[in-house]
Amino acid sequence: MFKPLELFIGLRYLRAKRRNHFISFISMSSVIGISLGIIVLITVLSVMNGFQSEIRDRMLQMTAHATLLELDGSLANWPNIAERLKDHDEIIEHAPFVEGQVMLVKGKQVTGVMLRGIEPTLEANVSSLDEFIVEGDISSLEDKQFNIFMGAELAAYLGVSVGQRITLITPQASVTPAGIMPKLKRLRVAGIYQVGMNQIDRNTAVVHIADAQRLFQMKDEVSGIRLKLDDLFQAPLLARTLNQAFEGKYWVTDWTRSNRNFFRAIKMEKTMMFIIMILIVAVAAFNVVSMLVMVVNDKQADIAILRTMGFSPRSVMWVFIIQGSMIGLVGTIVGVSGGLLLATNLQAVVAGLESLLHIQFLDASVYYISDLPSKVLASDVLLVAGLSFFLTVIATLYPARRAAKIQPAAALRYE
């Protein structure tokens, strides 16, 4: 016999036609339960990974990988600093910007927004603003024209369209014979962009950097320099390196720091969903306990005969661990295969269900992402598969120990 005896007997019990069909039913339900739990868990984690990746990509298309700022709020000699940044090979592009809080007024509608001044020719190096413009042309942002681009939700709130004019109020006040008056400026709406994130589409507006310097009375100064890296995940390391290099004179922050709460919330949500879904797998895995207990009761005579033939309690225990583990292994393999198949074809499956049921799960008029993005990570699949199989093995220990404690004389008393 080329197999260990315990493995041979365990597989033999698994393949044999049982007299008790209820045991067979529980075995099959355990396999199905484990498989379905793994399929759901892999699919849910893949969808959450897809949403996180999609939102991160959209966010970084409008947000710099890293930003260099002056501690007092204005950067005077930014061209010299930009030259020093060229010593770092991780930085591939840079662009200056001016930023500040303003109020926009149109009729009775008043709202506060973050106004950003950009140099259109350089902004394309660090963001993808031109790709999100739905009305207008980025080339219309010219010096002294006082044109403004704004998010689609902001434009809808103010009730403005391209070509109309709005009033901008800056924090800088003007001293007049009548007293201190807020500084007002009429701007022309030259374009509207739609990124698909409320934080940007509702709360931001863009003008030419020279116009922003005039509005905020900054002369030739800028608020900071936006940096684009060849590897966005190296941004935290680069930020620490630059902060040490500048010895605290300037402050460098990165995209993970500026959006820390958002990504922390996503990570927490993913963790909680994983815990909830793994409980489904645990319930199915522990069905193996009831199945093996009934098998042990059904096979008491066989166990007693094996013991009289020299089988040790440890060997008896391994027989039932192998039997239960094989159920977990089959369920895990089927579940991982089904989960990968569903997760990689999720968009096609959702489209088919929408066509069949004549409904739309994610309405494009409500959600900016109208499909379900899915991103399968090998680490998630391995974690789900490993944990599911581990739970099944743990579930076999109690019935296996119970089988190992059976005494041959007591089991064969009434045979």
C-alpha cells in the first residue's frame, strides 16, 4: 500500500456509500456552504478593491501625488526650489499653484469654495483636469481674462452655465472712504468639469494662476508646488525624505496623508465585511462537526475492530481529521474557482441581470460609477482559502478526539 493507512481509510470512508443518507446530505450541504461562502467573500472583497482603486485613481487624477508648501502660506522663490527637486529621480513632473478659500455669488445663491490658480501648460503634467472637462476648453484660462472653471455640481447649485458671469468674494479686504469692504471680482464661467467625486465637483473652482495671485494679493508668490512621482506608492517615503532635506523650512505632504481618513474608512469597512463574510464560511465549516459526530457513531464497530488490530488512538483521530479536511478542501477548491470566475466576469454578470430583470443596480444619474468595478488580489484569495480550510480542520478536532476515545470492548459489547 503506497498510502499511509490513515489516509487510505479516511478517503475510503469519504468515497463509500453510506447507509445513513442524512449524513451524506450534511456532507454535501457542508461542501456547498463552504463553497458559497468563499464565492461571496472573494466577490465582495474584489468589488471593494475595485471601488477603492477606482476612487483612488479618480482622486489622484485631480490631486498631486505630493505637495510642497511654505510654512507661512506663500512660496516666493519657487523656481529655485523646483530646480532642487530635480535632484530626486522619483519626481517626474511639477507645477506651481495658488490656493485659497473664496465665496461665489450668483443671484441669491452663495457658497464657499476652494479656488485654485493653475498654469494650464504645466497643470497637465500633474493632473488630468482637461480629461474631465464637459464644457469649455482649458486653453481659455488665460492671464488677465478672469475666466473660471468649476465642478458640475457647483455650477448646478449656482445655476450657471458657460458664458455667464458670477461674483467672487475674497478674504482680502479693501480699505475705502466708506470703511473696510470685501474685495469683489466678476468672473466669466469658461468651463465645467465633472470628476465624479462630490468633494471636487461641488467644492472646487479653477482660474489662471496669475489671476489667482491678483485676487489673493500674492504678487509673484505661489501657495506651493504640486509633484508627480513615477510611483505614487512611494509618496510617503519621498515626503519624509524631502522634509529632512529641507530641514523643516518647507513642508511636504503626500496624497495618503491628505486623504488619510477616507482610506482609513475604506480599510475599516473592508475589514468588517471580511469578518462578517467569514462567519458564513465558519457556519458551513462547523457543519462538518455534526456530520463527523454521526459518522463516528455509525462507525463505532469499525473503529473498535481497527483498535483491536493495533490501530492507535492517534491513528483513529487522523482518519476522521482527513475525512473532514477533504470535505473542506473540496469546498475550498470549488469556492475559490467559482469566486475567481464570478469576480473576473462580474460586470458581464451584472449587465446580464440588468437586461433580464430590466433594472439598473447603479443608476448613472445617482452614482458616478454605474458599473461594479472588480479587482482580484492574490493576497485576498489566499487569505480566504487558507482561513476557510483552517476552520474546517479545526471543526474536525472534536469528533476526531471523540472517535479516538472509543474503547473496543464497549463498542463491540452488543455486536
